[in-house]
Amino acid sequence: MIEETILTYLNSELTVPVYMEEPKKNPPEAYVVIEKTGSGKTNHIYSSTFALKSYAKSLYEAARLNENVKKTMDNAIALGDICSSRLNSDYNFTDTTTKTYRYQAVYDLIHY
């Protein structure tokens, strides 16, 4: 399952915890949440789109964490199952209702 592959990879490479959903109790000061937003399959080769949300206590720290996430995802092709990892977009994704600072990077993956 590609979600598990990306979750394990990011947890091994980043210095902050990575989750598949926002922690409900006592979230750390900085963390990443991954979400697969779409997928497809052509000739036994899969494609998936992931949204990677970087949370931190300041907008600057969220932006820095986002840069680390992008560098790590750019290197995801080192994994045997990943053929291509391409940044689709990234942007400030601060939640204005809760005043939670976050950035979001969207990646398109080609994988087996």
C-alpha cells in the first residue's frame, strides 16, 4: 500500500513525526500529515497524488518544514516501488479558524 510506504519513508527521513491523520491529543509542536487525494492505474503502473501538510508553531517554521518535506519527497525515487515523484504545487495552508500554521505540498507519484 503506497500510503504505508510513504508514511514509513517520511518517518525514517524527517526529524518530526508523520501521521495519516491529525493527532487528537497533545499534538507535537511540529509534524506532518499525509493524505492520498487520488490515484489511478494504467498498464499495471499506479499513479497517486498526495497532500503533505506541514504543521509548526510559526508560519516561518511551517515553511521550513515544508521545504524539508519537499526535499525528502524529491528523493523518494530511491525507494524501489517509486518511479517518479513530482511536485505539483505547494502553498501556505494556514487554518485561519484555529490559527494553526501549516503549509501544504502536493506530489504526484508513479509507482508499482
